[in-house]
Amino acid sequence: MHNTLLNLSIWFIQHIAPNNINDDLSGDLAEEYTQHILPEQGSVKASLWLLRQTSLTCAHYVFTFVNGIAFIVALIGLSIFSLLAAAIFWLSNVPSFDVSLWQTWSQQASHHRLVFEPDFWQFIAQFYADGFLVSSFYNWIDVTAVFYSLLALYVLAKLDKAKTLTAFKYALSAIALMSVPYLWGTYQFLFNDMVTGPQTGPIVATMWLTIMYMILPTTYQLAKKTANRRTLTLSD
């Protein structure tokens, strides 16, 4: 029983604490427990002490400022993904949408103003409360956006491997790559008079779906880089 609990505590510390100090932490804990706490306090109190020390040690490295930033980064990425998924579905399936308002936004390249529409937020609440059908997934498929996203993620991965980008530089690179289709679409709406009516939909889909496709994998990598920054700093 004692060995099992100690081994479990060591396993948690080995996997949560930074790599450059986890051996020292787990070794000190095991030594204190086996040589002092267990002989002096008995098995029950020693087990409680071991659980307390393990919990405090793990919590110290889990609930840090850096990990908090990583959590916020992940939350922002997930929020953007959810917002874009609902926005694209809403534009494709809500017949009561004001066509004249959409035309105005297209002329001004200001489709982002959708997020200021009260009806849209009411729809989002209902959309995620009711869930969505698998058959609705076709609304989130755009061939151009798929190919560009795959290419951009490949370029970003190769750049990161070659340069070992910091979290800040990785974020800037990801934003730059995600912005290319959006800037292209904005240019089309502002300067191409041939883009009208039904032609606006596919352009907006490419603009938004590219971000939607890329936001989760890039957010994951960014959150991981942010969380690992403490370990890299300590090892230096």
C-alpha cells in the first residue's frame, strides 16, 4: 500500500513538474516520506502527509501564471472557432436575414458586423443548446479554404521546426497566414465590381472558414509553447 501510494505520487510529480527538476522533487519527497514521516507518524498520518505534499507540489506547477495564460489562449481559440462555426451556419440557413444589409456589408467589406446583430447571438444560444445535425457539416466545407489551410499549417510547421519559434513569433506567423484569405476577400469586395449577389457567399466562406480550420491547431501549438515556456526558462 505504501509503495503503491508513493509510486503514484512520484508518477504525478514526474509528469507535471518541469523536466529539469522533477527528479529532484520526487527524490526529496520519497526520502522524506520513507526515512522520516512514515517511521515517526505511522501509516495513516504518513499517507495523508504524502497526499498533501503531492497535491501542493502538482498544484504549484499546474496553476501557474504561465499555464493560466495558456488556458486563456486555448479559450480564445475555442471561442473564435465556435463563433465562426455558428456564423457560417446562420448565414447559410436563416431565410429571414436582411439581404440589403448583407449587400451593404459586402460593399464595405464589413461582414464582421454580423457579431453586433442581436438576432445572431440569440441564434448562437439556440444553436449550441439544441446541438446540430451531422448533415449540417457541409456548411463548413470549402475546398479552397481546406487546401489553403493545409498548406498554411504545413508552412507554419516547417517554419517552426527550422526556426524554433517563440510563442509570440508563432502567434504572429499564424495570424499572418490566416489573414491572407481575409485580406484577399476584402480586396475583392472593395475593388472588384464584378463581385455581387451570390458570388459574395463563396468569398466570405473562404475568408472565414480558413480561420476556422486553422484556429484550433494553431491555438493548441501556441498554448503548448506558452505552457512550456516556464520549463525552458528554468532549464536555461
